[in-house]
Amino acid sequence: EECVVLTAGCYIDFDDTRFYLLNEYKPTMICSSAWKYDLTLGDAASWLSITLALKTIDGENIPLFKYTGPAAEHAAIIVANLNRRMGTDQWKVGSVISTENIAIDYSGKYCSDVLQEIVDAKNTEWWIDGMTLNIGRAEFGDRVTLGYMNGALGDIVCDTAGDMRSYAYLFPIGSTRNIDPTKYGHDRLQLPSGLKS
């Protein structure tokens, strides 16, 4: 039998999420009637880290360029490159915060690198919804207040540790995400009443 090479872009749908083969894959023949497949698949966001950001205006494919524009224009460049790489037109720009111009040197960078520069420059976040790129604070849905017996600890089930290490002390270190030190008073999330560990 002849081996079927799987091309990048092949996908499977699982639990309402599409997972893609990011690189061409050739299975290993075990015997005349059996093949071994050992695939690594990624979600839509995985394409960001393997897609080189090219200047695609007027049909050009130039990897060395600089661009100054608001976040929405940079998002459009990233989306154009994702569509180019995947051979599709399904990628779209979604919700993007309004910004002043951001200067980015795209030379030799992947879309994930450019996207990280944008969010770092504007102290914000990005997320993918299906095949839509969004830039801004990922704050949506209903606010949930967590506390003892209120979502944080209420559903914890005891189990044996097995061969895992046990610890005598825990040192909680709060996140720095979404913290405005000038308003909050600290650059990290604190325990209630500012208690120290």
C-alpha cells in the first residue's frame, strides 16, 4: 500500500473546537498492512506562531518591513497573513481597541511575535474566537464572586497524594494581570486585607 501524506491544514472537529495539522505529516509504516500515526494538532491560535508576518499589500510577499498604524491595522495585517498561510479567507478582525499609532518592525517576525508587541505596548490582551482575532480586555460574561463555599473551595474533593510531594507552607503570589497599581495600591493581587503569607 502507498502512504498518504497529510498536508498542513487538515483538521478534525472535537468538542466544538477545530484542531489543525500545522505541518505536513508522513506516517510510519509498521508492516505491509499497518501504519503508525503520531500527530500533533493545534487550535486556530496555533497558526499565529508558525505564520511569518509578510507585507502582502499589492501582492507583495516581503518579510522585511516596518509599519506604523493603530492596533486595528496591525490586526488586519496579521489576519491577512493567517488567511495567506492557510489558503482561506475565513480569518477576520473582530473587536479591537482604539489606539494611537504603534510602530512595529515586522522584519523576520511571526504573527504571534507581532501580536505580543501590540498587547505589550497597550497593556491589553488578545484572544481568538473561532477564526476571529480580537485585541482588548477579554472581559465578558457575568462577574463571578469567588469565596469559601462559593465556587472557590466548595467543590473540592479529598484524595490521596500518592507519590506526590507534600508541602508544609504555601506562598500565594498574586497575578499582575489586569492590576492597576495606582488604583489598587499593589502591583500584584493581594490576599484579603493585604495579609502576608
